[in-house]
Amino acid sequence: MLRYLSASTFAVMMLALTSGAAAQVALPAATASPGAAVSVVGGLSAGSSASGAALGGAFTFDFNDRLALEATGTWLDRGVGSDALHMNVGLLVNLLPAGSRAVPYVAVGGGFYRASFDLDNNRFFGMMDSQYPAGTPMVPLQGMAGYGMMGGGYYGPSGTMGSWNPGTQGAWPGATFTLDQMPMFYADRLGPMSVPQNGMWGMRSFTDPAITVGGGVNANLGDHLFVRPDARALVVFGNGGSYTVGLLSFSLGYRF
């Protein structure tokens, strides 16, 4: 499985898409004209901690043969116990007139990205099981996807402290618990916690602004039907940082 989508990989994919489109420009043009279209979308999402399927839909409105407005909604599988919802509105800029048989385009947009985590899953706090008694304070370790556990003979700072910075305070002097299956972009934002009395951690969700950049090729199959391979980078912003997810998709659409 893909672990991440690098900038160079993304550039190679985009070059392949656009060069493939250019090779088909000589084919007879379809009679497509500006209008509205709907499409179903399927593909793959890849981030720093997980990869999975991506499913959704899109609505497109052509202002003219070069510029279109696009609204999309996509569900992303982020591995067992985690998923996300991405809503985006943006612009598609055609590099060839829309009536061409194959039309490469670039895309840019903005919206929001909502990531949800089942903390009871073994990828997250579920693996803690009964290692620590209920009520044990957990202090976030800055720059690390984990917690310092206050117990087991450790009598350091009180549980009300916000976090522990290993860079300035040294290594945590007690036991630690690592969340290596959760991106640090989210793990750093869980804040101080304590082991729950009932052993149930529940769900945690984060909703953040996001932008997308990328492009693809719109291949007209006739007056109404079209297919569209697409590659985009989705950049999520929150708490002074960012998190990037790569999206590779294939759409089947109908133009009205």
C-alpha cells in the first residue's frame, strides 16, 4: 500500500495524464457543449499513516469551453478505525476547448476535511487494554505521537500540565504510550487525557479547512458520456500545521 504521495510522484502522474491527452487531440472532436454534468468517483487515497479507497460524486457546471465550476463530496477510508469526509468547491481550467475528444485540465479548490478516529480500535488506544488503571493522567509529548503516562512510580509534574517538551525538558521520566498509527497532525491535538473509568475511549473527529490542487484528463465518449482520470493533492490546515493526502481517482460522468 502507498504510504504517501510525494511531490515527484504526483508530477510524474500529471505529466503522464496530460501527455496521453495531447496524443489523442488529433482524434475527431466530440460534440460536447458547455452545460452541467454529474459523475460518480472512485479511487485511492494515500497519506502519511494509511491508504484506502475513496468514493464520491461530483457536479460540474461549464461557464464556457475553458472554465468550469466543480463541487465534490468524497468519503475516504483511512484504515481500520478511521475515515474522512472531504467537501470541495473549485475551478477546472481546460487546457483545450471542451469539445475536443480529450481535454487535459488543471484544478484548484477549497473546502473542508473531517477526519474521524475510533479511539477504542487497536490502532489507537485500544491496544492499551488494562496496562494502566482508570484515571491515570496522560500528558502529550510534544513532537511525538504519544503520551507520558503518570503512574507506575513516577511522581513528576501534576496532571494539569498541558504537555511535555522532550527538547527542553529531556526524556519523559516515566512510562510512555505511542500512537504511531495516528498522524501527528491529529495526535498532537488530542490534548491531556486520562484513562477512562469504563475503558471506552469513544470517537474523536477533527474538521479543518483544506485546499486541493491537481488535474487530469476529461475524455469525451460522445455527446453526453465522459470518463476522467484525475490526480490531486489535498492539503489540510489546522493548529498551525498541515497534513497532505494524495487522491487518485477515476470518474464516469453524464453531461446534460
